[in-house]
Amino acid sequence: MHTCFLTCAVTGNLTRPEQTPHLPITPAQIADDCLAAAEEGAAAVHIHVRDPATGRPSMDVELYRDVVDRIRQRNREVIINLTTGPGGRFVPSEDDPRVAAPGSTLMPPLQRVPHIALIKPDVCSLDFNTMNSGPDVVINTPRNVRIMARAIREAGVVPELEIFDSGDIHLARDLIADGTLAGPGLWTFVTGVKYGFAPSTETLQYARSQLPPGAIWSAFGIGRFEFPMVAQAWLLGGHLRVGMEDNIFLDKGVLARSNAELVAKARRIVRDLGGELMGTREARALIGLPH
């Protein structure tokens, strides 16, 4: 029987508070949702933070510290995975595409990782994509990815290699080959983002075939593809992710009231397919994290 671990991405960067009243915003709400997701079977929680006053995405280190402290006061085992994704989006102005328009967040690579060096979570995401993302562009140049990867490694944190398209895999393998990253790696395939990987069986089969031997991989789908990709990832031997960063609906037209509801549905899908979710200790051992 295939067992897999599940990561819950509780709030994200792009989901807006006006889309759902159930999106966690404050450090207390984010921590509570992480803890409830862990109770339902999530071995790991992927965390962004938001300005408590506005609900807008934030990179405030103290907000990250507050969330992590609240989680650790009540749960010492759940795997904490902090994002380093914000800071890569570029929106060109219409008059001069070299000039950033409102909505751009592009910043130097080391300004995207200070919370990793200070808080030292178990895991942090490391985005490899330079791509069209909806109407905007996300830029993660090989140089900037290398700089962030070195900072993450120096902090003693395990990077989760976020893969949006096939070229990202080749870049990540180059960084493993030259020693910037330790292989075989912890990989996550992001599917359903417009102009990125399609949410399909064929995509996962191809992406999986490009990984180094022994790599640990997860996959997830955005929006309505979230739960179909839970099944696909499990069937192909991978690990899973759900959460309000990726999808806010429990069923068609039915808003999830919490991240825990999304985790519970994913767990039911896995069980209906004949599998089980790993406990946190088992997932830590697989990734190579201390208990």
C-alpha cells in the first residue's frame, strides 16, 4: 500500500480575502488553520503571511516568527515550510516595458530569504520558474535562484524545489550537479497555472521521469484541479498538497470553511483509493528531518 505525506498551503500570496471569508489572515488565524490541518492529517504546512490590517501579502519577518511560535507552542512535530516565493513577480508598464507597473514585487534575491535565515524552518520553498503567469511575468533567473539556494543551504533548511514547467527541472538538476543543491532533492510539481504545467496524468508521468533517482516528489493542482491531482499524484507514487493557497472550494460552488476541510477531503480520496497519509514522524524520516 502506497503511503504519502500531505502538505497544506493555508493562505498563499494570490488568494484574496474578498474571494472567501474563510481565508486566514492574522498570525493567530494562520497558525490555527495550520494546527487544524495537522489534526486532520497534514504532515507539513506551507506558510505565507499577510498584513493583519489589510489582508495583503507581506514579507514581514516578525509575522512569520509569530505564526511559527504559535504553532510550535502547541505542536512540535508538524513540518513547517515557509515560502520564499514573494518577490519574483514583474508587471511591465504599458508605456515602457522596462519600468515596473503597480503589482510588481520583484526584489533582490537575498531580500526574499531573511526569514529563512532567522527562523530556520524545517523546509522552505524555492521557485525555479521564469514564465508568463496569467497576465504577468514571474522572474527567477539562474543567478538569483543560485543565490537563494546558497542562503537556504547555509541556514540548514531543506529546500522544496517548486517546478512549474519542464525547463525548471533542468535548471534544478544543474544546481544539483554543480553542488549548489544537495540531491536527489525534495520536488513539487505545480500544475494548472496558466502557461505552466498542465494538470494531467501525462504531465506528471513526464515530470517524474526527469527526476534524479531517489528524488522525493509531490504534485498539486490549482483551482478545480486540486482534487483530481490529489488522485493523480497518489496513483503515480507521489505526495500531495491542498490548501486555500491553491483552491478555496470544497465542491463545485461550495466554499471550504477551513483548510482542515480540504485536508479531510484529500485524506478520504487517498483512503478510497486504498492508501493512507503518512504521520508527521514518518514524513520527517523520509525527508531527513530531525524528530
